Amino acid sequence: EVQLVESGGGLVKPGGSLRLSCAASGFTFYYAWMNWVRQPPGKGLEWVGRIKAKADGATTDYAAPVKGRFAISRDDSKNTLYLQMNSLKTEDTAVYYCTTDDDDSGRALNVWGQGTMVTVSS
Amino acid sequence: QSVLTQPPSVSGAPGQRVTISCTGSSSNIGAGYDVHWYQQLPGTAPKLLIYAASNRPSGVPDRFSGSKSGTSASLAITGLQAEDEADYYCQSYDSRLSGYVFGTGTKVTVL
């Protein structure tokens, strides 16, 4: 069964840092393009960023609101995706989902984790 | 700030047909990038509903269909059921922003 499980969420003060993890199973993680998507409480979905597979250069792209503060990385030996979040702001409060990015479906986000909540508050 | 615009809400009685529009621009849908639709049931993670404008993943009922024309796309639900009550989001790629973009989201209510 294809599965993504996020962890690492919690309460952090403005200006602080947090690292989220996403453990993948049931598919060949090495070839997967992976994304982070977030959803503030009661609001819509917002794409955070993406990392391509190592075979495609493992390049990263980020949404403007997080560029320069967030960093996506991957450890293919552990089938794990990471999101390092620095200089956190109150507006970063959201549920953070990791998702796969599937070439066969036109780069649709075809598998989602259950999400992990990040609260930025003093 | 979403670059894909959807109506905030649509509603219909059981058995009826409802449609949700997704309006973009020349840097996303109009540029030929694929459009995808997601369903988010209350308290759960989003789920892929339609990919590449009109294709259903395995397991998605054929009551759900999608289309695309010009700078817009639409999702139709025929034979509306109580279990379809959820939030629906469109998504594409935007060349100006160099990243994925989501629609503003539409809440479907079954009367």
C-alpha cells in the first residue's frame, strides 16, 4: 500500500525553526518527485515547494512566501522527505501535507499524507 | 493569493447535476498546463479526483467528470449524493510563478 506519513509538527514561537519529516512506503521513492502543500486553519490549499528525483537533478522550487526561509531535502536511503522551516511567521500556521508528483498523471499530486499541524504563536 | 478562481460554494439536491468552474490565465491553464481536481472531505486530507483535465484515477466514480477550454476548466458531478458534500480544488502549474497553484476552493452542499 502506498503511504505517506508526516511528523514533526508542533508549537513554535515566531522566528523559530522546525523540521518536518515525511516517511514514504509502498512505491519507489528514489524516482518520485515530492511536494509539500499546506492549509491554514479554515482556508484553502497552498503549494509550498517541490523536490525532483535525484535522477532529475534533485532540484527544488518554492512558493514566493517561503522562498529563502524553507528548504526541502530528501534522504532516498531512508525513503524520507524533509521540510526545514526557519524564521517562522504566524502566517505559516497550517496543516502541512507531503504529496507525490506523478508523471503518468500529468504531474498530479496523486498520493497525500494525513498532514501534520504547525502552529506559530508566542 | 490564489491565481485560479472558483465559486465559493455550489449546492444541489440529491440526484441533481452541479458544475464547478476554475478560471485561470495565459500563464497557467491557458498555456496548456494540465489541470487537476481534488476532493477534500471534512477533516481529511485532499484526494485526487480528476487528473489532466478529464481523467479519473482508479476507484473514482464516473459521476465525476472534468473538462478544459481556453483559460478555464470545470468539474461536473452528476447524480449528486450526500457523500459528495466536500471542498473541491482545482490545481495547475503557473509559468510566471514557476510553481504549482491551487484554486480558491468550492464547498459543495447537498440540500
